[in-house]
Amino acid sequence: MSFSTQWDQVYREGSNISIWPWSDLVSYMHHYGKPFSSSTKVLEIGFGAGANIPFFLTIGVDYYGIEGSDSIAARVRERYPDLKDRLRTGDFIRQNYLDIYDLVIDRSSMTHNDTNAIKLGLKNLSAAMKPGAKYIGIDWFSTEHSAFGLGDSIDEFTRANITEGQFVGIGNVHFSTRAHILELFSNAGFRVTRLEHKQTSSEIPHTSHLFASWNLVAEKV
Ligand SMILES: C[S@@+](CC[C@H](N)C(=O)[O-])C[C@H]1O[C@@H](n2cnc3c(N)ncnc32)[C@H](O)[C@@H]1O
């Protein structure tokens, strides 16, 4: 995989295996992803260990996924044999998407690419969506996050080789401002209809660490 072999390594070592659906994703789908039905074609980019798949099966949409790490994708295909032809290994940035989707779901996956890759990935995904189709992005890291500024600079918004905290060993981490998100999505042919900034810090025990990320809904124009 061109984007990062580090995710594959992390999964082979047995870390970053999230298996429960992410609550923000569930709530965004219910608030902003409706109406959906068995004919709603959903693409999850970077499905990882498949944490969100049980949720998509429960709501009964027409689910597809693409993931860059072959080792984790193969494990997820084993776990969901009925979906094996829908769970592909590949780089979601550089795909020539042949299908057209009603919803694209991204829980903290695009944000592990650098700025140029994100620009390209959003354009390619936009081309594979119907007008009015929604891109739901959960946990795009924010420049307010304590880790912004750690590691090496790849471009204005992207860091790599972070040696402490949640981003150790996983390659590129992209951090966004509000203006940057609006620009990225607008240039790729989307209109952002919802943008929330989330910040979490621990009071007891008190730490100076701040987790900060964006959740968003963007509609293909
Ligand atoms: C933080 S994990 C999130 C996994 C899953 N979305 C979840 O919510 O549990 C990021 C995932 O995106 C994948 N990823 C990042 N960039 C990718 C790319 N360009 N193509 C394919 N997969 C990518 C990584 O391999 C990793 O599995």
C-alpha cells in the first residue's frame, strides 16, 4: 500500500483493534444520514477492524467497505463471509470508483493522509456520489489537539512520526481548522451542512492533554 504500511504493521501486532461501533457515527447516521433503506448504497472508507459493520448490518443498508491494510481486511472478511466481496483491500484515495454511492462514511480514516492525498481522495469520492449524497466524517483531528505540533511536519496540516500518545506508529496524522475543512470540501464539490468541534480533556486525574476533533456532514453539490 502506498499510503502507509504502518497501519498494516499496527494491526499485525494486534493494536488499534476497535470492535464496537463508534457512538458519534451511530448518532450522526440517525440524525443526518436518514432516510436510509436496503437500497441505500453506503461506502465506508478505512473500515479497519470492522467496528462499524454490525451497526450498518443492523440498519440494513447496502454496505461496502474499502481498507488499506490487507491483514486487517482479510480478518474482517473472515468474520463477515457474507460481505467478503464487498470488503475490499485498496487505497481509497487513488481508487477508480466504478459504483455510485448515496452515503460515504469516514470514521477517522481520511484524516490519516496528507493534505494533497485528502484533496485527491475527496475529489475521487465526490465523483462517485450522487448530487445530494452525504459524506459523514467523524473524528477528523483538529489543530487544537495537543498532538498537533508533535513529530515531523509533512505539510502545513500533517504530522508524522509522533512518538507519544494515541498516534504512535501510525504514520500521517492530518489536523484541520474550520476554514481548512470548508476549503477542502468546497474544492471537491461538497457543501458542508454540519460541522461540530469536539474537545475532551481529563479533569480527574487532571492532565494537560486535549483531544480535539471535527465531526461533519457534507453534501455533494
Ligand atoms: C483510525 S483507523 C479507523 C478504522 C475504522 N474506521 C474505525 O472507525 O474503527 C484508520 C483506518 O483507515 C485506514 N486508511 C487510512 N488511509 C487509508 C487509505 N488511503 N486507503 C485505505 N485505507 C486507509 C487505515 O488502514 C486504518 O484502518
